[in-house]
Amino acid sequence: MTDFAQSTYLVDLVLAVVAVETIALVLLWRWRRRGIAPAQLLPNLAAGAFLLLALRGALSGASWIWLAACLAAAGLANAADLRQRWR
């Protein structure tokens, strides 16, 4: 179990769930106009996905440049989400 938790398989599984969730929520919005509009949803999901990619890179021994790029992209997506929600 420890090997599975420290491998990238678990992160890949979570990334796949996030991708399916994104597709389902966008399709629900397009078909029924219910839920969260994709323009409001995507920055939040992108920030989480980039954090997961950074975790995957750290677990697989990727270079620091890859990790920094993922973290920077997560920060930018988070800033876009905050800017959108700020009132």
C-alpha cells in the first residue's frame, strides 16, 4: 500500500477524476444551464490540476523547473479565480 501511495498512480487517478468532473459539469451547463458556468469553474479546477501535476512531478523526481512551472501556473489560475470572485 505504501508503494501505491508514493507512486504517481494515485495522482493520475485523481487527475482523471478531475477531468471527468470538469467534462460532466461543462456538459451539464451546456445542456441545462444548471450548475456553475464554465467560465467561473475552470480557473478553480485548473489551479487544482496544476497543483496535482506538481505533486506528480515531485513524486516522479522531475526537475525543479517542471515543479516551478506547475506551481506558477497554479498560482496564476488561483489569481484568476480570486479576481473573478472578488466583489
